[in-house]
Amino acid sequence: MPSKYQFGEMIIKLEELVDLYKNTDYRYNVNKLYLSDGNVLNFSFAKENIPHLLGINIVNLRTSKVLTATTPFEMLEELISRYNAIYDKMVRGELNYRDIFSPFIEDKIKSFEKALTFKLEDIFFACNYSKERSYVNGMEYNFGCQYYVCLKGENDDLIFLGLNKKEYERCYSPSSLLGCFDKQKGSKMIEDMITNQQIMLVNCVEIVNLKKTNYLDNKIKLQLAKVLINLSNRYGSSLIITKDYIFALSKLITAYEKENKMKNFILDFISAISKGKKLKTDTTFDSDIKDLTKLYNDELQRRRQSDLEELRNLRKEVIELKMQLEKVKVKK
């Protein structure tokens, strides 16, 4: 059990994080993570899960009956406000520190703000975790969430935010927070978590309430994909990038078709200029090509009208000259 000073320091940190949650928009945010397998994870930080994310065992705290509050978040607030009395009860043996506080509470406290206020650039990968795949592979570890989002913390630390689907809903709720792991421990955690599992890129994060959408830069996406391919090869996992592959293929096909169309347009343009013919207007062309086609055809029409006018004037002059010659012949 920590000293009273250490306990007080921990309570102060808990209070700061509770205030952060209460006094910002993060508590209301609905986050959408668009995964490279085509699925979308909708989740928000449910109030009742905050104590657990911070490392407080609400079940044991409720069983102890030392608090008057009944809801998890209110119990956390009362625990903070009455921490002196709670500590005294632990000293007297009326409460067991380890029954109430997670052995990893310090790591959870360090990780909470990053998890709550995460940004797209913080996300390393998402893992669709299956106990069956872990069991078949004979893994010793068994994680309890359906999805894990791996976040990059400070100094190469790694944080894992676990998500479980709410009953009868499509929305997920953060129900586990693992971290902060340094580079060495983080690598071991990644191995334990993703071996024989499915991992994905997070291509886009949409914060519904704030109407903000951020897309992963293609250059960064490629760098991440290369790293994750190496990890998946090393640990027998599968990097699912089906949607990305289809999207990239469609873009490639579009670019190829556009290139061929441009080549054909240039050939037609050269032919039209050399023969003095109009260009055909294609509704599938880009606006710039449409404008160029219109400009050329308009200029060609103007020139034709000008040439026709000159021809008419010349014909008029020839007729007048012929009439004058006829008059001269008559006089003779």
C-alpha cells in the first residue's frame, strides 16, 4: 500500500482527469474510426466506464459499502472527496487497497488523457481481437475486448484502448485501458495481442459532435502499412486492407482511363487542327478539356464565318469588276 502522501498524489491526478472529462467536449463526443477492412467503429466514452478506465474497481468499492453514492462515476467523485477517510479505513484494515485500486493504476492514469483526447495521428493500428484465434494459436494471454486501438504515447510509449460493443447497440464503448508501455514492453504487448489476429489501419477519424473529419495522409498510410505488414508476417496475423486495396485499384483504373482519354483527345485535337474540323464534345471530359474544346470550336466557327465573309466580299468585287468590263465593251 502506498504512503498517505503517495496516495494523496494519486488522488490529485485522478481529480484532474475527472475534471478534464467533466469540463470538456470529450465526454459528449461520438467518435467514428474508419478501418481499412471497410468497417466503422462508433464509440464514445461512457460515463459509467470512466472509473474502470482509471483503474478503480467499482464492484469491490460498492461491496465495501463505505460510500453513499450509487452510480460508478459518482462513487469515483466521492472516493476523491473522501480520500482521507478512505485511506484511514485501509490503514485500519477495513478496506484492502488492492481490492479497490488496480495494480496498473499509475499506468492507467498516465494513459487516460491521451486515450480520451486522441487524434488520428496518434493511432498505430486497430486489432479485431478474437479469443478463438488466440486459443487456437495456444496463446497464454487472453484479452477481453472485441477491438483494441493501439495509440502512440510520449517517448514511443504504447497505449491500448479496448472497445466492447454495447448490448443491443451498434456503438462500442471503451472498457479497457492498457499502458503506458515503453518500447520494449510495448513490443511484447503487441506480440501477445496481435498474434494470429486481424489488424487494420485507421484511415479516417470523424468526431460527430464537433463535425470534424481527419483523413490519414497517403504517405503516412504507406509507411504504417509497411510496418504493419512486417509485424503481421512476424506474428502470423493478418493485415486487412481490403477497402484500401479496392479504393487504390479503382483510383488506378480511373487514372489509366483518364490517361487514355487524354491521349485520344490530343490525337483528335491535332487531327482537327490539321484538317480544320470541329472537335466532338464529350460530356465525360474534365471541365478544362470541355472549355478547351469549346474555345477551339468557337474560334473555328469564327474563322469560318470570317472566311465566308471574305469570300462573299471577293465575289461581290468580282461581279462589280465584271460589270465594269461589260460597260467598257459596250462603249467601244
